[in-house]
Amino acid sequence: MLIIFNKKGFNSFWLVFIFCAIFIFVSPIILRAQSSSVNINLTVIGTSTPTYTITSSAGPNGTITNSLVVLSGGSATFNITPNPLYEISSLVVDSVGQATSTTYTFNNVISNHTIEALFDLIPITTTPTSTPTSTPPNPPSGGGGGGGPSYFIPLTITKMAVSTAEESANLSWSTNNSALLIFSWGLTSDYESGSISDIVFSASHQVKLQNLTPATHYYFKISGHDQFGQNVNYTGDFYTLSLPNLITLPNVSDLEILPQPSSSLSVPSSLFVSWQNPPVSEFAGAVVVRSPYGYPRDANDGKIIYDGTGDNVVDTTVQKDTVYYYSVFVYDSQKHFSSGAIANASLITKKIGGKTTTIVSTSTPASPVSPTFTLKLSDVDFIQDGRSITYSGDLVPVFLDKNLTVSVSLSKIPAKVDLGILKVTNPYTLHTNKYLFLFNAPRKAYESQVNLYGVGGGIYPFALDLQFANNQEGVLSANFVVTKASLSALQAPFWQTFYGIVWIILILIILILLLIIVVFGIWRLFRRGI
């Protein structure tokens, strides 16, 4: 008590002690609050009134209104006219079959569209003769194809309609004569999956296929004959729909493409593709898809060059002076896929110092920016653990060591995005992670996944590039402001960070001061003879 109080009142030691206690108690809370957030500052540029193109096409033996350019929100009507003795056999709008009609109207146009009309010969109906016992003559025997009765009409298939789901497909069609047909299908033009046969002659036909594989390309063939022995063959194909992407998986990070020389040559002959898999329990593997035409949008949109749990692959089937586009998709045990990380590269032949050599280029020509819309920060959703992050102002708190979904509702984008790319640059390695920013139908939004695992503190440049089918473009720029890495096994221990070192030094200074005060107080007590 003599140390705390003296005759003059409250001892200065007690003031120092209270100050130190408050500092020790409050400073970890402040530092912990700083260590669990990422601030995002977004700015968006570009305005104009968009227009959209409706592209029309018609098969032989008919016409359709020429392609039109329509203002946003406008409408357009197309007239379809078959030639004499022909009828409209198929009307397809945006790859979806429609009821046949001589007119079709697009209302409230907010994206590009396509419309296609096909035509077939009107079937000829024969009138029975007055003699009830008369029957059509038999077709001529033997091969060839000549000498038959003049009123025989070639057997044709018309009004083909296909509708697909994730694991099923419905197909229907008509024949101009009653026919007995066989429907075959498969993953190749060998139609190896199975076949279905008619049991009676009919002019209307329908097939329903079950237990198909989602997001898969199928081929089919229809063959058979009518009651007069005339044969028909018809081939086609269709795609099953992808499973709804309601599960968000983190993408790979640090996707990089480097040259891979052969063992006997000093010049690169292959491409070495490497990446970092996300450290999550849902991870079951990654698939690498390559295409020379553009970034593959899913695991079926190109050639699969790797499928497994590794983190690299050597692509030995590349050719020089060809740009290859790579997409890496993470998947879980149920074959749900991530949005996709992307990169591109090419082996380019150049003359350096009088010698012809081969180098790897990972650059692509920049497209001209023609901003077409304005997007506010409030239009962008940031989602973690299935919850939308709430914020005020222009700072968005984002938790580290979790997957981050960046999402923009379809209603906020006034046109169909042909390709969206989300870019995040690591300020330490200067490596830019690029992710596909594509439409997610079940969520009715364009979105992508950002891998925030193992991120250190700093400012991360962030950009979103939306390219439209009409060659227009929208640009959104932003920054991740990371104050400090979170406490996890993937991050540096707290005492190895800048704030941790400063905090430890301050604690040591305070402890030394406390020790000096205590020793000084004891010395005073002994000096006074207490």
C-alpha cells in the first residue's frame, strides 16, 4: 500500500500501471480487428446508350427479314415467307426451337439475339380412287433408284424439335409418309449408346432419353423406311445442360505457363503449366482444358490435357506460332466445378542475334475499350460463406482464408456478356491471377471466385473486363487494400509480421519500465527504513 499511496496522494506508479494494463488489453483487440479484413475500393468508368443486333438467317426455299440493330428496350418484328409449295419447317430463336409462324416479334430487347428459319416441301396428299380394292403398286425391286411410280414422294423428316435438361433429352419430328424408324444415339458418330425402334408405322415420332450425362455433346441418327419401301437417313446432335452451379468452389491460384525444353534441344518444344490448388477439404481435383480459339468456358469446351490432383502438367501437343488458351477448373467429389482460372501462351519463333530461336509469349493484343454502361459499387455483391457482405461507404470488409464470390446481377448489366475476365495482381510476386467471369443461370448473375488463401498484406490491383458480342466493352477497376494477413496455418505467425514485432517491442519496453519502477519503489522503502 505504501507503494501505491503516500502522504501526497495517488502515486505516479499506479498511473503508469493502469496505462500499461489498458494498452496490453486493448492493443491485441485493435490488431486482431485489423488482421481480419480486406478493404476494396472500386471505381467504374464509361457510359453510353447500348444497341443490340438481331441476326437473322434463312435456309433455301424461303426468306426472312434482314438482320436489324435495335436500341435497348426496343422491339423488332421479323417476317418469314416460304416459297410456293414450301412451308416453314423450323423456327429457332437463340438456339431454342419455337412454334412455326410467319412472323416473330422480339420485345424489350436488352441483348443480342439470333433467329433462323428453315423450309421444307409441303407434303402431297394422295386422294383414294373410287375402287376400294386398289392399292399403290409395289416399288421396283433391286437397287438403283429409278423406274418407280411417278407419284412417289421421297421420304423426308421435318419439324425436328429438341429440348434438353441436365440428364435427359426430348426429341420429336414428323415424316411426310407413315414410316417405321430406328433412333440411335451416342457420344460419337458411331452412336454406341443405344437405339430405339418404332413398332408401328407412323407420321409422328417422339423419343425421350434418360440418364444422360450433364454438359455433354451427343450425336444421333434416324433411319428407316415408309410403307412403300422408301428409305430415309437423318443425323443431328445436341448438348445436355450443365448442372446448376449452386456450390462455389475456390479457383486455383498462381496459374503460370513457362517453356519446357526437350531433352535433346535447347529451345522450348512444350509448355509447362503450373498452379496452386486451393487448401480446402472439398477439393477433389483439377482439370486443365486447352483451346486455340479462346478461353474454354467449362470442362467440355476444349481439349482436356490434365485431370487429377497434381499442380502441373507438360503440354507436349502444341505447335509453334499458335496462341493457346488454358482454363483450369477445380472440382469436388460431386463434379461441381469452380468458375475457372485462365492463362494463355504461345511458342513464337524469333531471330535473336542472327539466330533463330523459340520463346514463350504470354501476352495477347489489348482490345480497344469502348465503355457501354455505368456500374456502381452498390451493384456488385461480395459473398462469403453464402452471405452477402454488408458495408457502408466505399470500403468492403472481406475475410481472408475464405473463398470470395464477386457477383453482378443480370439486371445490372444491360447486355449479354460474351466474355468476362476478373484480374487480381499480387503486389509481392507481380503475378496476375485471371478468372472467368461468366453467367450463372441458377443465380441469374455474372460471377467469379477469388482465391484469398495465403494472401499477405498490401494493395492488390483489381480489374473486371466485360466484353460483349457486338465488340463493345465495359471496364471496372478496383483495389484490394489488405491491411494484414489473418491468423492461420497458411499465413506467417503473428510474431513474424510487422505489427507483431512492434507490439512485442512495446510490451518489452513497458515491462522494463515496470521493473524499474518496482525496483525504485523497493529501494525507497528500504531507504526510509520500512
